Amino acid sequence: MRLRAAGVVAGALVLLPVATAATPPPARVQVSADEFGLTLSRTSLRSGAVIVELVNFGEDDHDLALRRVGGKRTYRIGLVRPGRTGELETRLRAGRYVLWCTLTDHRARGMRATLRVA
């Protein structure tokens, strides 16, 4: 806790706590996967710390990749079996992100989505 001097009272220095900005919790987005689509719980979130959760409601295995348009880094949630959940905790910069399932032809069959980070 940081303190600041408030003044001198009868020869003693009085210190008061200084309010500090609390770190906001990570933004969250849930990505629901099934055959053959991805549905986002929200289409935009704030930049900074984020948690991306992949929930597999399908009958096939799925995974998730996301990359900022124009960026070079690909974030990944590995293979998630039916009825299971995978999670990625990271920091995302502002921009538009493309999300997709990397397995076989899943992306071509419609397992893709877009997320805006502001």
C-alpha cells in the first residue's frame, strides 16, 4: 500500500493511504464449437489480458487457432474432445482476429469466426 503525507499534527507526520488503480480482471470470450461452426459469446472485447474458452458441443474433436489480421503470431488451444473445454489465457493487442479450427477440412466447412479487440 502506498502512503502520502497528509500534514503534521502536534509534531507528528500523518500518513494516509493512496488509492491505487486496481487491475481489471481479464476479458473473457467463450467459443462454442460443433459440426461445423464456431459461435462466440461476444464479438468484441477490450485489449489486454483475456481468457478464451473453447467448449466442444460437437461429436468430433476440435481445436482453435486465432491470429490478428496482419499479425504473425498464432495463438492456439489444443485438441478438445467432445463435451470438454480448453482455455487460453494471454494478452491480445487491439485489432481484428480470425478464429478457426485447424483440423482437416473444418475451416473450409464453416468453423471460422471473427473477434474484434479494441
